[in-house]
Amino acid sequence: MSEYHNPVLLKESVDALVLNAHGAYADATFGGGGHSREILSRLSEKGRLMAFDRDADAASNIPDDSRFTLIHNNFRFIHNYVLRDCPDGLDGILADLGVSSHQFDTAQRGFSFRFSAPLDMRMNVQGTKTAVDVVNSYAPEELEKILRIYGEVDNARRMATLIESARSKAPILSTDDLDNAIAAALPANAGHKTLAKVYQALRIEVNDEMRSLQKFLEGAAESLRKGGILAVITYHSLEDRMVKNFIRYGNACGDDVRDMFGNRSTALEAVNRKPIVPAEEEIKGNTRARSAKLRIARKI
């Protein structure tokens, strides 16, 4: 097994996040625990850190630290747990929205076309919907929409038609089955890049990632104290646009809603107008960091 996960933009995100060593914080995407350990290293004995992860495998990375609590649940429910465990609010919340290296590199999870494996893609293995359900039961119009919106796949309609044709002959159960089904639509010079987009789209649908992100952002804004910091690391344009919109407008859709005085109904203000991206040195050491963008906001 490879290293569970190499934390991206570690120093940049935690430097921005931890401004009060005695404060209460949340790592909304625990994963391999790299960001959590760095946050804990900046906290005093009075500091506290709660973390979230719906993948049971993440429990193997829990640090032996009485200041730390891991919550096995989707980060969309963050505000419920903050109300229960930290009713005065949090000083900072960090979310790294990338899929962990462990999930990509564990063949049987079905996240990657690099392996021959069951077509699963569940972040939480207790979840009921898998990628098998999506590719075999969704109408072609639904598949096209998912591929076009979540994967930004250029020839989404043709892909959906090929999937429908393949599953009419036999169920699509594995990564090999899916790859073979859409092979005719893969460009010769960018086949792997297109496959990555297809797998991204299916993963987002299986795990309801966009809806979860929206609910997380709403809950995070409510959970922060005045002056508290929200730091979010995104990896594709859909996530980044949603985070940017929420910080600027107070909603994930980017609707510029104002009150009678012309004020926007947003609880946050951007700390960095442009996203922070990894240095070339970090990208050389971790190619999965190349598309990362860090946005930082403050509760107002």
C-alpha cells in the first residue's frame, strides 16, 4: 500500500488557519491526518481539533492526542457537531477536497481506471449507491448531464450512448467494462485525460459531492466565530467556482443577492483575492498537487 495521503499546501493552509493557539478548530477532511497533525503542532494544551471523514479507513490515522476528536460522518453535517461539542463556535475550519492517495491507489475501491476492479467509488463503503448503479440504471440523458457538468466531458452525449449500448448486452460491473464501453469515444492523444474526467464525474455523482460541499460551506459559515478562518483547497473548476461564489456572494450559485441598502448577504470576506497554488517544488514531489487551489476567507 502507498502512503495514505501527502497533504497539499500544508504550510500555506495551516499558517492562514491557526491564528489562536488556544482555539478550537476543525479539519473537515481528515484523510491521512497530515493537516490535522500540523494543526495540532500549532495548538497549546488548551487548543482543540475536531476532524471529519466518512471513510472508515481513515480511522487508522488517528493521532494519539487528547485534544483531537475524529467524527465518522460527512462534513456536510459540521454545524450539527459544532453546536453539540463547541457551541461557542470555531476559530478555523480547513477542508482539503481532494480524494486521498489511499483511495486512488486501493484498487478495490474502484476510483481509478489504472486498476482492474469493481466499479465502486464510494467514499463511505456503507453507502448504498455505487458507480455500478449509476452506469447501469441512469437514463442516457442523466448520464450525459453528469458527464458534461461534473466531468466537463466534451462528447458526453456519445459517451452516454455508448454506455447505454454496452449495458444492453451485459451489465457494466468493473473498471474494465466501463473503459471498454466508452473506448470508441476516447481521443487517441488524450485518452487517459478523458477517462480521468469520466471517473471524476461518476465519483462526484456517487458521493453527492457538490451538494455535500454546498451544505458544508453553509454549515462552516455558521460554525465560525467572528474573525474565524475558513481555508478550502479545491482541485477542479466546479469546486473552486462554488467556494469562490460562496465567499463572495454568500451562496454557491453565484447569485448577487443584495438587501435594500445594496449589501450582499455573505458572512465571509476573502483574505486572498487570488487563490494560492502549490510551488513548483511541491508539484515535483507530489504531482497530484498540480491542480490545487487554496482560498481563504474570514467570518465577518
